[in-house]
Amino acid sequence: MKWQTIVVVLFLSGCAMQLPQNADEFRKEIPHAFLGSVQNFDANRPFRDVAKTFQAKAPECLNVNVRTIERSNTSSSNILTTYKSTVIATDAKVELHVQRHMQGNVIVPGKEPVGGHYFLVVDVTPLDKNRTRIVVYGPSRGADSLNRAVKGWATGENIGCPDITKN
């Protein structure tokens, strides 16, 4: 079994038996979850620009399917992971929700919300005219390329798509 799959199972099993069914529950659970992480950073970029970038890049880059196939002498694994992004934008806040649904050789305890289990939630709020606060809720391991993309989109330093196969 691929280590990322193990991380997901451990991460989710570290949460209460009732897994988060929405972004608010995910935000509350992640600081206490095994391998959970909350990261804060500020971007020297206007909130409106960050919001537009998230609205454009999330659907373009994060609504994807990834198939992972691994074989050894004793077993094989075939997993299809479907990522789904949702951006909710108001004048005061932008939320990015990334969910993922895994099919195949993976066991995930608990009820899965519509769209898949929450994998990453990002809150974006203005600090002042030219600075924006970003708070990222997610796993401390297994989401590096996604975290780099979110930071690049927020700062404007790199607005490319992440290599989701690296998550």
C-alpha cells in the first residue's frame, strides 16, 4: 500500500468516528487529528487578486482523477483518487475546499460526505489594502505539492498547477 494511502487512513482514523462532513467540522478536527496541520501565512498581494487566482486555478488544477497502481511479488494495489475543489467567495472571505474520494484497494472508516473526504481547507481574508492572510488546514504529510500551489497562488509567485500525483 502506498504511504500516502496509509497517511490518509491514519489521519482519518485519528479523527472521531464521525468524520468531518463539512469544511467547518474539518477546521475544528484538524488541529487535534493525527498528522493534522494548520499553517498561517500572509501574502503581500491584494485580497481581490488572491481571490481571482483561487477562483481561476482551483477548478482548472484540482478537479482531477489520479490512478495509482503498485505491484509487488505478493500483492497489487489499484486506486483511483478523484479530487474535487470548491471555491466560495464573498467580499470578506474566500474558502477553498479540496475533497478526495478514493476507490479501489483502500479502506476508509466512517461515512464519506458528498464529494469525498475533506483533504484541505483554505481560508483567505484581507488584512489591509495590499496584504492577505491565508490559513491552510490539512495533513502535515502527503499534501506538499498542493500546499506549494496554494502558497504560489496566494503570493502570485507561481500560479501553475500542482503535480497531484505527488500528494
